[in-house]
Amino acid sequence: MHVMASVPEEFFAQFTEPFGLGPVVEVDTSAPVDAADVAARVRRALAEARLS
């Protein structure tokens, strides 16, 4: 049994917003994901955040 299977659903309500630790890169997972594209977007977002 995985520990997350025993956590009440209400617990996850506190995680509905980004943590604010850095840029958010949204990824549509309703179709196959191009991992190289996501990695490039993450690198670009981090580089832009460093320039701010």
C-alpha cells in the first residue's frame, strides 16, 4: 500500500496553487509530451528568472 493512498483528499486542497519558488511551466499531459521541449522550456524559464 502506498502512503498516498491513505491521505485524505482534503489534504491536497492546500496544494492547488504554485508554491512561488520559481517560474511555473505548464505542460498539457492530455497527449504525449515532448520531453525535450519541456526541458528546453524549463531551462528558458529558469534563465529568464535569473535575469529578473
